[in-house]
Amino acid sequence: MMDTKNTQPYLPHELIILILLRLPVKSLLRFKSVCKLWFSLISDTHFANSHFQLSLETHTRRILLMPTSPPRESRSIDFEAASSLDDDSASASLNPNNFMPFESYYRIEIIGSCRGFILFHCYSERGQDWIYDIYIWNPSTGFHKKLPLSPFTSNLGKDDKFFYGFGYDQSSDDYLLVTMSYNEVNYDPLMPQHLEFFSLRANKWKEIDGTQFIYSYIKDNEQPAPGFLFNGAIHWFVYCQDLQKYVIVAFNLMEKKLFNIHLPDGFGRHEPEDFGLWVFGKFLSIWVQYFDDGEYDENYNRIVEIWVMKEYKVDSSWTNTLVIPFDHYSPICSTKTGDIISANGLTELAKYNDQGRLLEHHSYFDDRDGCQVALYLESLLSLPDNEQA
């Protein structure tokens, strides 16, 4: 009879890889200390990419809530796993000061998220002026990098407005920060405007010459207009000066070109009070808030209208999907069951069912300055140049 006392259980290396690929990022980071082989495997860029592709299939998305002003102990929420919005077992506390110098900044603003990374504007005061830095951060691993400011954009005046976007060009395995700007006072649609992007792989800014930027941002604020990433392009809801109507303008990250997506005929019959782009199910969608009768009234009789583009870039595929009462919440994402998760711009999230009925709401912080919100996927990914500032 064979002596089995000293026989060790054995799993083929290929099977170990398959098992590890299906584990959450938090577990994998802990398992890097098991042995040198696992440390090397989990640190490998090919493993990180394979793990991320599986995460895309399982849709393990999370919501990041980060206070706009210090202190900044944030919450990361797995809204698919949560039985309710106040389910503590589905959320985790994150202290970004363990990873990057957030606390030294007076105010932060989330510009975009892509493949597990989140892009920030971080503001601080210098005398009478506001200055800002740009950071990219992976909240799952703590990986971060400070990006150089554009020589052009950093010298913009108070009358200059600019758009920002953050995305990934799969054809070149590169992350791009896109910015467009125009002067609001001396605006001339016939003059070329400024369009440029920063390549994380090349680590430099590049201007796209001869761009006629005939768009203006609708919201009246001094902050940059963040774009929405979908289907390999960054999208902004804007007013087209040439067409004299609202459109979605998008920047194709692979082709480095702008294109328009026209809105449906029934859209925007009244002046929008607020708006946003998001994904409803798997479709590009837009929500718009306005007064029900088109005019302000003392009862704040406002509604939110949700439109869905059933076939991307096909203007005739827009569908008016839902109209819900305005409860000071703006849609940010939908669950697998069709519920809508919304934020109020302060510290609360709310959940609506697919008929637009408010199911619950929950506040995560006692912070009157509000929170920044981002939707992201957990990932082990690092940046192409593999530098950490």
C-alpha cells in the first residue's frame, strides 16, 4: 500500500491561474504574500489584463463616494451585492491619504473614470489665485500618477471654458486625457479652437490642429465640463452654435476625431435645468431635468426625463424610456435587475425601480460640502509607463 502521509495536494499551475483570475482584487492583493510565485503572477501585467477582462464580463462595478473637501475618508460601494443602500457588508471605507496627497488640496473634482482608474482635478489656493493639479488613481491598488499640465490650458483666463475627458485607446494600449477649450467672451465659431490630448504612454501633450469647435457648454459654472466615456469615445452634452440646437459631441479616441450625435425631435421641448449622460442597461442614455410646464413655479414641479439610444450613433433609435418626479437625485447607473441608482450631489444615494418609483435613499457622510461620485471597476491594472509618482 502507498504511503500517503507525506503526499502534498497538488494543483496544476494552469488551474491555479484560472482560480486566481476569478477572485476579487482585495483577495489577490492579500495573496501576493503567499509565496514568490504568486507575487510574481499577480503582479504580471498579462494577468492583470486577463483579470480585468473577466471583471468586464461579470460587471463587478462599484460606486466611489469621496468628500469634495477634507477630511476625505471615502466609501466604495458594491451596489449589485448590496441588499439595500445601507448594507454595510457591501461597502468599504477608503482613505485616499494612504495612497496620495489628497489632504493637501482644498477641493477635488472627479473628471472621469476608465478601466479602474479615476481622474481628478485637485485645487489649492496660491495667494489670490486658484491652482490645480491632475492626478490619475487606481483606488483598488493605490497606484497613482500626477500628470503634467498642458502648457496651453494652464494659461487659460477666466473667460475661457474647457472640456475634459478621460479614456482608453485599445488600438495603441494607451490612456488619453482629452481637453477642448474656447473663449466665452470672444467666441468665434469660424476660428479654429484648441483641441489636445495627453498620452500616458508617450507622457506628453499633443495638439490637434485646425479644429473648428462650434460647441458651448450649457451649464453655467467655472469648473471644467467632464465628458462621459462610452464605446471608445468621450461624449459631452452641448449646444451647437452652427445648428442652433442641443447635440451630443463625441471624440473618437482611436481616430482622434469629433463627431455629432443628434438628439430626438421630442427632446428638450423646454430649457433644461440639469442633465447628464450615463449608461442605462447597456445603452448610451441621457437624462434631462426641467419644469413640467416649461416655466419655473414656486412648487418646484420638476421632472426627470430619460432617453435611451437603442443603437449607437443611429439617431432614429432614441426612445423616451421613463419620466420620473424630480426628488433632487440624478441617475448615475442601473443595476442588473433594472433599478436606477441616483445621487443628489451631496452625500446621498437613492434607488428607483424600473417604473421610476423611489424605493430608498441613504446618506453616507455628514458633509455639507458634498461628495464627488464615480462609477468604476476594480482592477489590478497599472499605467503603460508603469511609473508611480
